[in-house]
Amino acid sequence: MPSVDRLGAPVDQKRWEDEALTVFGTLFRGATAFPPGRGVWRDDDRGGVLVFDETVLVTSYVEPGLLDQDPIVDDLRSFLHKLGREANQGEVGIVIADEYLGITSFDNDTGNEAGPDGD
């Protein structure tokens, strides 16, 4: 979970850590948050500006087949898009089966993809 938004402004990291643990615990029966580690992300939409933060990693071991269930995937997707949108992130990443998936375009809160001006 990020400590800052894409502009470097602080975010409520504890809120997002707690929400991730709740979502992952509910969907996958458990999760672990690791202490912050120093990180950096390159914001190509802002000319390659480097955004440094103290990232909390949340991980969960997922039972095979759970990610084949639409309600589970829908709830996970909803959380990731909410994190990206409400914490003003340039990218939210998740690793599933050793594959990194980066989300850079977030749905608005109605579940529809946001337009160029954010609607």
C-alpha cells in the first residue's frame, strides 16, 4: 500500500492496509502485510518523474480455482480500482501466479471506466 499519491502527497496508508487485509482475508481466508520498504515508481504520464514512497506489501496465498470465480474476481477488481482512484495512484499492481498485472486506468465509483476527464 502506498504512502503517497502520484504527486507525492501523503495518503492514509493505514486505511488502505486495513482495507486490503479485510478484502484479502474475506476473499482468500487470510493475508499478511509486511513492514514498509522504500520504493520508487516512474510516472511516465508526468515526464518520468520519480515518486518515492514507503510501500507496505500485502500478500495472500490463494487457493487454486478461487480466481476462476467471477464474484471473487469482481470484488478484487473493485478494491484495486478503488485504491487507484481514491488514493490518486498512477498505477496499482498485483502479482497473480508470477505475473505482474498493472492497472493504470481506473473505473469510476459506478464501475464504469473513467473518461479522459475522470468521469
